Amino acid sequence: MTPQPLEVVAATLRHSQDRRPWLAIDQVTAGRWRLLPISAALDLFDPELHFRLDPGHPDFPATGLKKASFIIANLPVDALEAGIERRIGLLQGQLASEFLAWLDR
């Protein structure tokens, strides 16, 4: 599957057998994408390293996520498109703007 920037995708990557959500950031080379992992382990959330995805945000439903989560910005992974299994959702609207401003800080 070929993602688009800011799509939330499901993939099994990094020597793991678990399918998890990832945020597609940009295409690195043909067939290879930079992804950021998404976690729901809120006890590990660090606002300096992670961007929170709150179900109370009006743009949260578009992410396709089921519960409060966060994007782990300090662990980017370059992955082959072949490992990306399906689209879950999308960061859009104000939530996308907030994430990009946070990432650019």
C-alpha cells in the first residue's frame, strides 16, 4: 500500500509480529516511507517527545484510532511500502496543523 503524508496506517515493522498504528510522514525514496509509531500506553507519554491524540479533539475521529494515543516523534522508522498493510485514518484539519507546528518547534 502506498500511503500519503499524515495518514495513519497499520503495519508490522521493526522485528515485531504485532500490527500497530503508524503515522506516515514522507516518502524517503521510491517504495520507502518515514513512519512514526503511535502508542496508546499513556503512562509512557512525554510531552517533549510525544504528540497526544485526544478523543475529545474535534478532528480525532478522522484518525481512525479507537482511544487516546500519542505519536512517538523521536523514533522514526524508514519502512518499505510492502510492510504497510492498510489505511486506518488521517490527521487532518486543526489536529494536523497542531501536529505539524509541534513537530516543527
